[in-house]
Amino acid sequence: MMFEAARLMAEEARGENERALFSQESINRRYRELDEREHRLDERDKRVTSREETAEVHDHRADEREARADEREAYTDTRERDQMERESQAARHR
């Protein structure tokens, strides 16, 4: 009877160990999944940041081109206005 009790106790202990092992395995698997997800999110953040930086550079260059075009247009308008004034003054003096 004592041997039977010892055998049952050993089987129970083995079962407890297996449950603990499988439980730890599932916890470890979940941590690995979370680590992989975090890694994917970090990579995505890097790509998004890179795209945002590229877009900012693109927007800045476009703003600079537009400002230069506005300056040229203003200069051209001033020259045309000056030319028209000279022509009107020349027409008056004739």
C-alpha cells in the first residue's frame, strides 16, 4: 500500500511538473510573439519616420521653388511696370 501511495504521489508530481512546464512554454511563446510584434512595429515606425522626413524635404524644396518663382514674378511685374511708366512718360513728352 505504501508503494502504491508513493507511485501515486510521483505521478501527481510528474503531472504538476508537466502542467508547470506547458504553462511556462505558453508564457514564453507569448513573450516571443510580443517581442516579434514589437520588432515589426519598430520597423514600421522607422519606415514611417523615413517617409515623413522625405515628405518634409520634398515640401521644403517645393516651398523654396514657389518662393523663387514668386520673387521672379514680382521682379518681372516691377520691370514691366517701370517699362510702362517710361513708355507713358516718353509718349507725354512727344
